[in-house]
Amino acid sequence: MNYEGADKTLVCIDCKEEFTFTAGEQKFFTERGLMSPRRCPTCRRKRKAQKANEQFNNF
């Protein structure tokens, strides 16, 4: 992904809502070689909490 310096509107693959991928976030992701996010911040938090809960329950 190329950092272009402008905010982008993306659509979450989970909730289908639009969210803003800010220029600063794009720069952060690009500098670290990461792909653009596919989930909105809310769905990312939910998924992270769900994974943490699953790991906790496996112990």
C-alpha cells in the first residue's frame, strides 16, 4: 500500500459500516509493512476481546 497523505473511507468486512482510515494511520501501517485494516475500530476491539477470551478459556 502506498501512503498518499489523505484520509480514506473503507468498509468493515464484519459490520459493513464505513470507517475512516486516516492519513496518520496509513503512514503507520505503511512504515510497518502492514496491510490496510479490514475491520472498523469497534469490530477490531470486539475481535481482539473475543480472541483473548477464547485463549483464557483454553487454559
